[in-house]
Amino acid sequence: MIKYFKESYNELVNKVTWPTFPQLQSSTVVVMVATVIFAIIVLIMDLSFENLMAVIYKTLAGLGR
């Protein structure tokens, strides 16, 4: 177990390439833009489904009378 932690520490310190701050900022912006686009798509789908269900319910309510 101790050997595992020593090797893990060594790999994190000496072998892993950490991103620079500008790379990190760029990646963050990409994730934020993608999240906003995905949220807008989900909103559009939700509103469309809500309107579709309202039409279906009104039609079915009209048939029952």
C-alpha cells in the first residue's frame, strides 16, 4: 500500500502534464458555452413537449363530451 502511494505521488509530480492557467481558462469557457447551449436545447424541448401535451389534452377533453 505504501509503495502504491509513493508511485502515485511520483507520477502526479513528475509525469503528469498540468494545464497552464490560460489553457484552463479556455477550457472553462468552452464548458460554460456548451452548458448554456445544452440548457437552451433542453428548454426548447421542454416547452415543445408542454405545448404538445396541452393540445393532446384539449383534444381528448373535447372528445369526451
